[in-house]
Amino acid sequence: MSSNVKIALDAMGGDNAPDIVVAGASIARKRHPNLNLCFIGNSDKIKLLIKKYKNLSNAKIIHADDVVGSETRPAQALRHGKKTSMWLAVNEVASKNADAIVSAGNTGALMAISKLQLRMINGVTRPAIAGFIPTLKGLSCMLDLGANIEVDERNLVQFGIMGASFCSAITGKNNATVGILNVGEEDQKGFDYLRRAGSSLSDETLNLNYVGFIEGSDIIIGDTDVIVTDGFTGNVALKTAEGTAKFFMHHLRRAFRSSILSRIGFLLSRSAFTKMRRTVDPRYYNGAILLGLNGICVKSHGGADSVGFSNAIEVACDLIEHEFIPKVNDSISAAEKIIQTKA
């Protein structure tokens, strides 16, 4: 990675900040030694933590007097948050001093502050939260994960375009399959706006590999690289998948502890169990991007540990390296022409 790449970190955002932010940054620096990092937050606390990590000795620190709380409403963050670590971190990207911002802070506030400072990509009507989930065949990108409860045809078409570009940047797939989550695979199923969105996404001039509607049971199979849906449905699906993974791991551990033979079985299969645990561990899929903004903003889970936060930084690095924003700009312009022609 180029030594010119710079990422601004909201050091005070999240349940365990700034400790996990600094520790996660150190892990990311081991993977990308040339990465320039800028911590924004309480400078005294950050300086003490940085001393523990030799590979962060040259990191930049910008002091922030305040923090956006977990209960802070977006409107409050906009009115009174100009001295917070989150506001100043986003401002680093808006001022072209950084290529991306990573925060584990309040999602609503981060969306509002980023939308105000970074502005929307020309033509994009609504931003979306996109992230990855593990499947039987690797990773699938899902969006929206909670930014928009209600959507229309144009929103879904734009989600599909942005999701395909995001998936390509992270996974390297240049012809990612795109599907719309629906109550059935048949073309006549679902609301009118879903069918109209499907028609627009299938237009050949978009150059998208649209595969049609998919059902909830298809998500985990992994045949579809990009799953498009509204924020309500996407958030419920994501939380259900995370809860199911925890349920499975809990009962598997109980089963291994249930008897002497089970414990012996665990010892014999320990390497396979460790590999499976990593596959379903949400820390390794941490890092959702706020798509539709004219800048790269990555949202880490608020309760992430250092490994999870380092993965969010990794997502930002991949998007910068693949020149994500210019590619999305071009694709959105093409989609707008298609939608306007059909209107």
C-alpha cells in the first residue's frame, strides 16, 4: 500500500474506546506498515496507549474535547457535536487530509455527520449501510443494514450498483452476482417497487450480473454475492444470523463438555473446531461502509474488540486501494439515465 494513504480514526467512538481503537490500529499497521494513521480524541489518553505499541510511534494525534455518546440523537450531534472526536475525524476526510474515516461510535450520528460534511455522491438519493456475512461459499455483501426503513425502486437500484462496486473492491470479484431479497423467486412475487427495481437492474447497459429475486433461505447458501433489500429487513436478517451463530457455538461447546468422551473428541478435532469458529466469528467481518457518500466512511461495531476494529481499518484500506468512489460515481450516472428513460 502507498505510504500516502491516510486514515482518520475516531479514537473515542465505541464501547471500549480508546483502548481497542489503538490496539486495533497496531494490528492493522502490522499488515500495512506504510499506513498513515491519525487518532482523533482525548490526546492525553491516546498518548499513554500509543506508548505500548512501537509501530504507532509516528501516528498523528488531533485532540478533541468532546465525544458523541451512544444515546446522542443525530440532530443533537449535528447541532452540538462540532468539538467531538467523530465530527473532527469526518472533517479530516472532508478537508482532504485523510482518505477514509473509521469509527465504532453512534451509527445514526455518524451517518448524519458524514452526510453533512462529505455530501452525497451526485445522483444518489439515500445512503446505505453495507457489510459482509459468511456463507457456505465465502462472503456475501448485504445492504441496506439499517439506514433506510422504507425504500423505492431508485434506492434499490442504487444499492445494487454500490453494493456490486463494494463487493468487487473487497473480494476482488469483477462480475459479482446481484439479487433482490423477496418473498419468492418468481418474477410476479413481492411489491411493485421490487419488480420495477428488478427490471432496472437487469438492463444490459448497467453491466451488472443481476440474477433476480432470492429468498431468505438463499442468503446463507452464498450463490448471490450482493443481496439488496431495505434497511429494516436487512438489519433483522443480519442480527438473526449473528444470533444463530452464537446459539450454535454455545450448544457446540456444551456438547463437547458433556462427557469425558466428548472432551477427548474435542481434543482430536480441535484444529477443525478452531477453523470453524473463525469462519462464524463476526470480528472477522467487522467493518460496514456507509455507501452513497462522497468519501469513504467505515462503521465498526460498537462492541468490537481490537481484532474487529483492525478488520474495519482493513476494509477502509481495500476501498482506497481500489478507487471505490470514482467507480461508483460512473455507475450511478449510468443507472440514473436508465431509470429516467423508464419513468
